[in-house]
Amino acid sequence: MAGEIIRKVITLFWFRLEVQEPIAEYIWFDYNDNINHSYMEGTWEDDEIENIVVDICYFP
């Protein structure tokens, strides 16, 4: 199972992102980074954004 996950991640980041036009740019968010609504989607109110930080970041 771990081998399959590693293979899928490599396929995603090495091959699939390179064939898109324009080439997709990926950004890694660190734990406790502030929420940036221009890069992130979520269910938060506009007045809450300055008090929310990244806890778990995942792919849909």
C-alpha cells in the first residue's frame, strides 16, 4: 500500500503537472501558516481569516 501511494504521488508531481499548459505551480503550506484565501478553499467567515492557521492540508 505504501508503494502504491508513493507511485501515485510521483506520477502526480513528476508527470501530470508537467503536461498541463500552462505548467501548474504547486505550493506547500506549513503547519501554523496563516490562511491565504487566494490560494485556499474552505468554509470560514471573512472576519475569521486572520485568526485561522493551517492545521491539516490535504488534496481533494
